[in-house]
Amino acid sequence: MSTYQAFSRETLSSFKTLAEQCRYLLSCKISATANGKALQARVGDFLLPVFCNGDEYQTIQKAVFWLKTQAVNYLNAAKQQEI
């Protein structure tokens, strides 16, 4: 059984980079809430810009993928700026 960190907007805003924020959000419980005809991913009361027409599990999977992609893209962009 997994344990998650409790979500806090203060903690989220304390991280300086997008990659750190994504890592923190991934350590918290991701769930889904109804938003019109689709489900929207959320962490606590923080809504993620991830929507899915599937079930809650698919929405969470999509959110995890999106967060990981955002972190990798940020890190790749940061590396390119160093060159």
C-alpha cells in the first residue's frame, strides 16, 4: 500500500522549479473529479489541466504521465540553456 504526502499549496509554491513542483505533486495523492462530461485530475484542491473521458484510473494515469512529461521538458530546456 502506498503512502502519500499531504498536499499543501504553501509547500507547492515553495519549490522554485517546475520539475520540483511536479515531483512534489507526484508524491501526493492524485484523484479525479467530474468536470462536465469529462473527469479532471486533481491533487487535493489543486486542479491539474488534465482531462479524460475515461474512468478515474485512466485520468490518474494521464495526470502522472503529464506531470512526468512536464518535469522532463523543463529539465531538457534547462540543459539547453546551459549549452
